[in-house]
Amino acid sequence: MPRFFITLWLLLTLSPFACSAPIEQLELLSHEPPLYEEPNISHDDWRWLRRKRELVLGTALPDYPPLEISDNTNDYEGITADYIGIIAKSLGVHIKIRRYADRKEALDALTNGKVDLLSSITPAESDARGLLLSKSYAINRPTLVARIGDAPPLNENLKGQRLAIRRDSTRKNDAEAHYPHAIIKTYDSEESAMTAVAFGQADVLLSDAISAQYLISKAYSSYVRVIYTGEPTPPGFSFAVRKEDQRLQYLLNAVLETIPKEQALSIRRRWGDKLMFSLEKAELSDAEQLWIKQHPTVRIAVSRYLAPLSYFDANDNYLGITSELLSIIETKTGLKFEIEPFSNVSQMYEAIRLNKVQIAADLTRNQKRSASLFFTRPYLFSPFLLITRDQPGQPENLDAMSGKTLSIFAGHTLEPYLREYYPRIHLLNSENVLESLAMLKNGKSDATIQSEILANYNLPRMNEDKLKVASSLDSRRSLSAFAVRRDEVELYGILEKTLRGVSPDALNELYSHWRTHAAIAPPSWLDYDDLIFLIIAGYATLLLIGLIWGAHMRSSANQRKKAARALSNQIQLMEALIDGTPHPIYIRDLDRRLLICNDSYLQAFAADRESLIGKRIYESPLEEAASFDVDYQKILAGGEPLLQDREVHINGQRLSIYHWVLPFGNAEGDIQGIIGGWLDISERDLLLEQLRQSKEDADQASHAKTTFLATMSHEIRTPMSAVIGMLELTLKRADKGHLDRPSIEVAYRSARSMLDLIGDILDIARIESGRLSLSPERANLRELLETVIRVFDGLARQKNLLLQLEIDNSANCDVLVDPLRFKQILSNLISNAIKFTEHGTIRVTVVAQPINTVQLQVQLSIKDTGIGISPQDQQKLFQPFTQLSGNGQHARSGTGLGLVISKTLCEMMGGHLTLESEPGTGTRILIELHLNILETLATPLVRSADLPFSSQKQPLHILVVDDNQANRQLLCEQLKFLDYSVRQAQEGAEGFRVWQDEVFDLVITDCNMPILSGYDLARQIRKTEQEQQRPRTAIFGFTANVQPDEHERCHKAGMDRCIFKPIEMATLDRHLRFLSPPLSPSCPPKKFDVKELDHLTGGDPQVIHRVLEGLLESNKHDLTQLRHVLASGGNKGIPELAHRIKGAARIIKAHTLITHCEQLEQANRKSAAGSQIKTILTRLELAMIELESDLLSLISPP
């Protein structure tokens, strides 16, 4: 209803400019008397005014209330009209007013001389037209208005907000300058812009304070509020004249300066500007301004139910006198209040006491509160009223309330007073004012006490005909004020000063505004004639009955239609739900006959609906029907649902199902039948069975691995114990001067056994990870077989066993095979045969048949007369980590890996391995392979393995680099035993320095070392050789990492070979024989022997030539160093030089040089005299010169 009246008022107000109108003549309506004092004007000016006699004032649509207001009577009034009236009376001229369709037309009229002056002009408009302005007669203070409850982001310059402004260029320029991120919307007038904000078409209105306050007080106080008022924009609103009318400007200023301040204030108050005087900034001290800067937001407690002082509407917007007063304080101080609502005064008092808030609003001072709180000057004075029911015999004052009940809200300021002076009154506390009135109205209390403003606002809303004001408490008044904590001294001072700056007129304006919000009493029928009342009441009753009956019947029909439609939809939904469910569902009645079932149920029984509906369960093709029927009877009798897993057979098909059955009843709770269904869990049971089997397999594997680890621990500890024990015994006997060779042999065999064991473990790891690979090469099949038989022949003899080898003649050929893995297969199988055979024969038979010209079929049989293997053990024999459970000694003598490895290697070679055995008779293992035949070479290969261990080799100068002292010392001793010259280095960097200082035939380096690894050392040596054009040095990588890719890593680093730890001397010697320099087959000088060079290089002349050139260069370099030592006369560097020369001499067995070097080393160790050392050095120099001559003649014969 309020919106309707506002809209109607706007239509009436805006109707004059709803469309473009012609120039209209308006009548001036001024409410101000003439001035008592005449303006200071000269005689010339008076003569000009007498000739002028009339001034034409131009104005424009739309109106600008309250500055300019016009209505349908063509009256022109407002602030401007009052001032122009004073000007007219003071200057003795007649004022003619012309209204134009818009502001542009009015400005054009002034420019063209059709009017003498314009009103309400701002400096921006005058500057644009080159006009002169008079002194201002009204302040222009920018103001922002928003809907009650909204909080636009002022600190973000209204970013994204819809900003409503009046449609003129100056206002739009200000909006764009101050709020560049706002969405600007223009309207024809201030009223239409404020209407847009009030009803949601815009968010914020940018206006001036005079106009905004006027419109709010007239029609919009329930919808919008002022959220910001800025500093005045000088010079304000003025009259504008043409640039040449300076006399008129002077006359206007003379009158405006003469108007007394009291009369100007009177004009502003008349047009609703009383509150504007309260918007001036409060005069605060520096300390108070600093406090506001540090505490910009203050928490304040307010009441939800204290209308019209403080309350919240249905949209939770905070309204009331206190709300508007807080807005004034915000404008005057810059503070922002954070509203904290509470249900009653007691909660507010408790909140401020506990420091949850800093201020409590609408509290009245009493002795208890004053002890802990500061109270500002009261902003509302109101007497307390005693309110009773409007009935005879009700109490008239507090004295008459003795023995009666008085309802007051909790925390009422009069409660201590009443308890002290009226102890016989029963006090009944309520939550708030409205609840106190409700208690009185409902008879729970006899009276209540409220302040006059609260009573006048709330009584009309509580059916005032039932309640009345009995009397006033003359000695007590409600003095509403702000309560501040006593530790907030600055805040108290700010509020006190600000409230002093709010004029009584402004406060009265607030009170008057909120009193007008009182509800209007409903109209009374007492003025109507009784007869008319009865007739109208009768007709109205009959009409009402008819309407109600018709509405009832229509409603009933609609409800029946809706119910029928809903029931139909529900039935369709249930049918779709049941039929769409992918699991069988059915419903049976009390006789256990089938009523409803879905398609899944029919599919389960492979039947149609007609054959099952109405039938009992035992009439269906279900083998367990009798059990089902018993369950149905129990459920119908007891009402307990059934949920279980069960196994059923339908049409001969076995199913595992999760079966559920539950009863259903009617509205009275009686059971009417059962609902059931099932889920097919056959797949789930299968998965569970597979999971159980997998778990058992995993447990068995875990047990097998545990057994394997226990066996490995025993297997490793057993040979390790022998190694440690025998070595310890050897050391003890060595201390006594005895060489204990048997003990050393036992330790050696134990270590070899442990190394083989670790090799098997690594092979199994490679097999399981898929990383085991073969390296096929040319090999003679017969030689491979005979080699393995020779190895195990001695072991068989020790057990008095006969080891026989029967080879087909076709097997004596070269084939493409991995010799190492082939011999590993034979070794594992023959070793097992010897291990499990106590007496008799082990026969190895080989039959080879050519398949075609390029392939050979090889059948290899290993048959023993051992203990044999039971069928049960044969089932698990080829599984990893498995040993036979036969003889305990044999079971503990291995790891159970040999057969697994052998079978896997056979399959990798494209063949297969089978086993035949009976307990007590022996075992036969058959291997079948297909191998590629290779053409026989014209010249047979000379294998290093066939050479004697210690004959016919020349010494090499070798550098050993290893960070592990034990490994380094072992390798050095092995090399020295093989009669090689050795230098050693503790790490890679030292090794590189040693290599730079001397010439070495070979560098053997550990691959993994700190600081500089063996790989990096090899790269650095190769880089230096390339940069310095040095001869290439052979490099062997020496590592314990037996991974297959280790050869590739060494090769990429620039190494020539990769050998693995530990290494036997025979294996080491085979690797080194490839580097021993051969001697020329021609007759060399007798001073040295080079025939070994020919043997070791295969007679390659080019290789022999390069070796001899290297020896020559080394001899020249050493000779230069020797002469440098002779020239210096000192002993520095002699041991190193002698060692280096001796190493080169041993390569070609230059015995004279070797002898001189050994003499030099011995003399240096014994610190011989300098003359003796010099003599040996001279002899050595002569021998080296002779060797140089011989080498030159050998390399370049005449």
C-alpha cells in the first residue's frame, strides 16, 4: 500500500514534465517577509531598477525540490522562490517566471536575452556558457543514498554498482570523475532517480544533501537512507546572469549579503533542511581524530524489538530513530558502526560488560549501570507510562498494583527502583516490549511499564481497544543514551561532542518522522444505521456462504483430480521403478501367492508373467521352494525381515544370491503380504574364492621365500665360517713358521662355493625381472662338453663314481651358442647328479643330428643311479625356492635354484628340459636344443685359456686404482705373482696424476669411487690422450656389480674391458695375455728377447711394430730423465725412475737394464754413497743408449 501512494504521488509530481511542454508562465509563491535593512545600492542602481521594473527568472523542467517546486496551479515555490521573493521586495521590481522544457532551453534563453537570470546554477554550468554567478544561497553538498539494509562498497568507489544520477552534464561528469568503476544510469529528475534506488532499479543515488534529505523525509524514509555526505562544494547554488549584466550581478549579491543568518536558517528549516545542520563535521581533538583513524569500526549493541527506537524489519534491515542517529554520527565523525543485535536489554548489558561490544544503544542510566559504564547526554526524553487492560477495576497507579503482577522486559531500568519502593508488586520478566504487552493482553500480568514513545508506537499494533494508558510515572522518565565502556574514554568523548552538535530541531525532526509511522486505527461501523448494518450483514453472510461452498466444491473436485493424477503417476513410477530394476523383485499376498514381479524375476525363472502370477513358490521351477515357503510363513507370522546369503538352483542352474524379504502392511499396521528380491552374488563369491586362493598362494610363496632366506643364511654362513676359520688357523700357524696349504685350500673352496651361490641368486633375480639375456658366440660343441666333464671328473672320483661321456661324432663342430650359459646348464645338472648319487655311474650322452645345412638338433642325456625323486617332489621341483624333502644332508646342501635356472636357460635357447625319475632307481634328465652350425675356420683360434699359466709372457707395467685398500692390495699381489710391474693409487684423482707422470701398458680401475669414479677417470684419460697425442693406454674396469648393462657402461666410458670381483689369477692372466707385447720372429739382439710379442699378438706385424715404437719412445723419455738426475747430483726421483725403467725392460727381458735398476733401487734403500749411486746411474745410461740403438735397428732394419 505505501508503494501505491508513492507511485501515485510521483505520477502527480512528474506529470508536468512527462512530455516536452511549451514555455509556461509561473506565479511566484514566496513565504518570506521583506528585509528590515535595505541593501547598499547607489542612486544610479536605483534609477536602473526603476527603468527595469521587471526581472524575468528562467527555470526548467523537471523540478528540483526543494530548491524549485511547481505544481498544477502554476505556483513556483521552494528555497529559490523564497530568496527571489526577498530580492524582488528589496529591489522593488516585479518578478516574472518562465519555465522551459529542459535546462538547455533555459540556458539558451538566458544567453539570447529572453530571461534576465537563472536559478540553481552550479559553477560547471556557468563556466560552460560564460555566465556570471551571484553569491550562493544554498550549499551544494554531495550525498550518496542507498536502500535500507544495503551496504555498497564505498572503499572501492562503488565498483560494479549501478549509480543513479539526474540527467545533466555536470552531475554525470562528477560521477565519472569520482566513481569511474560504477555503472552510471541517468534519470530525468531527482525523484525518478531516487525511485529507482528505492525499488531496486539502481543501487546508489548521487545527489546533493538538500534535495536528498527533502525527498527522503517526504516519501522514501521507509526505503532508503543517506550513507555518505561529503564536504560542501563551493560556491553552492547561485543565480546566473549574462556576462554583460555585471550590474545585475552586483544587485543580487547586495541583497543576498543583506539577508540575516536567522532568516536564511528559517528558509532552510521550512524546506526540511533541519537535519542538514547536524551533518557538519564534529570538532574533535587531535587525539580523538587519531583514535578514529586507528579504530575506524566500532561494535555497537542494539535491540531487535524496541520500535520505533531500534528494531529490524522482515528483511532484517536495521531501522528506527537510533539507526538514523547513528548515520548522522557516522557522517559527522567518519566512524563506521558494526551492528550487533540482541533480543533484550539484559543481553546488551552483558555483551558490553564482557567486551563483546564497545557501545550499547538506547540504555537508560541507573546506579548499577553507572558504576561500570559512561553514559552520553540523552538523545530521547520520554515519560514512563503505566499500561493496563481497558476494563473496569484496573489499577490506576503503582500504589494500586500491590499484590498484582507487573510485566517488564529483562534489564528494565526501573527494576531496581520497583523492587526497593514497591516490594509487594510481583515482577514478571519478559524478553522484550512486545512480549510484555502480549502478557498483559493475555491476562498473564495486570500491567506493564513502557516509555511514552514505545507505547504510542506499539499500542495501535496490539489492538489498542483492549489496552489503555492508566497513568504516568511523574517522578521517572526514560532518558535514552549511549552507554560506553569506561576504558573507552576517547570513544565516549567523540560521542558526547557529536551529540552536542546535533540540534534539538534535528532530533525533533527524527521523532516526528517516526511518530508518523503509527498504524491507522481501523474504521468503525458505529456511524451506520442498525437496519442497514443488518441487511448488509445478511446479504454478505449469504453471499459468503455461497462463495465458500462453491470454493469448497471446486477445491474438492480439483483435489480429487490431483489425487487421481498423482496416484496414476505414482503407479506408473512404481511400475517403472520395479521393472527397471536389474535385480529380481516380487510381491506376495498373505497366501504367499505372487501378486507382482518385475522382468528380471521372469528372466531368472525363464517364464512368462501369466505362468507365475497367482502361483505359490513351490509351483515354480525352484529346487529350494520348500525352504523359501517356510521362510515366507515365518515372516508373515513374526513380521521380522529376512536378509541372508543362500544358494539356489533354478532350472538346473546354480546361483549364489543375497536374498531379502520383508513384510508390508496397510494404514492400520496389519501385515498384508511380503516384498522380496535378490542380488546375484555368484560373481562375487567367485572373486572371493579367487582371492582366498590367491592369499593361500601368496602365503605359500612367502613361506617358501622365508625358507629360502633361512637356507641362504645357512648356506652363506657355512662357507663363510669355513673361510674365516681356516684363514684364522693359517695365520696362527704362519706365526709359528708353518705353511698350512690344506687349510688355505679349504678356505678357497668354501669361498668359491659361496660365490657360486651368490651367482645363482643373481640369475634367479634376473629371471624373475626378465633381464637375463644370452650372449651367443662361436664355440666347439665337443670342446664345451669335454671341458665340463674334466671339471667334474675329479669330484666324481672322490665319491668313487664313474663319470662317462658318450659323444656322437656329429657333435664335433662349431655352433652359435652362449658357452658360459651352456656350461652352466651342464654344471648344474652334473653337480646335482654327483650330489645325489652315492655309488654307481653317471652317464652323459650327446646325440647330434643335422636338421639341415644350417641347424643341428642336439639331444643331451644325463642319467645317474642316485636316490631318485618321488612324483610328489617332481611336481614342485622346477619352482623357485624349492628343495627336495628327501635325505636331510642333501636337502641342506643346496639352494634349490639350479634346476630352475637350467630349465629357464634351456627355454631361452629355444629348447626344453624334461626329467624322468623313480625313487631308488635314479634320475634321467633329457635336454633338446636346436643350434646354428658355423663354418669351420681355416686357422684354428688360439685361446688364452689353453696357454700355460706361467709360461711365455712379457711383463706389463700396470696401474691399479681402487679406493678399497684390501681389494687394491689383493689385485696388486695377484699381478706381482704373475710377474707384472705394478703401481697403485688410492682414488681416481691420484690415479690420474700417476698416469700423467708415467707410461703404463694398462690401467685397472674400480668403477665406483668417491671424488672421481672409474668411469670419469677413463673419460679423463681418453680426453688427455686425444689432446696431447699420447699413445692409447688399455683400461680395464674392475667392479663387483655384475649387472648385464655394466659392460655397456664401461664401453661408453672408454674402457677396453670389464672384469668382475672377485677374480681368480687364471682368469686375470687370460685377460692380460691379450696385452702382452709379442716379439718379432726374426732374430733379435741377444741383449733382449721379443719372441713372446709374436705369440701373444697372433703374429700381427703391425701390432708388433707399434709396441716396439712405444718401447723406444719410453726409453728415450726415461733416458732424458736419467740424464737430468745425473746433472742435478741429487737422489730425488731415483726410485720412481728405476721402477719405471725396470718395468719397460721386463717387457722384452732386457736383463742388463733390469740388473742395473735393481742395483740402483737397492743402493737407494741402503742410502749408499753418492759416488756409488752415480756409478750405477752411468752404467744404466750406457745400457739404455745401447737398447735404443738395438730397438732402432729392429724397427728400421737396413
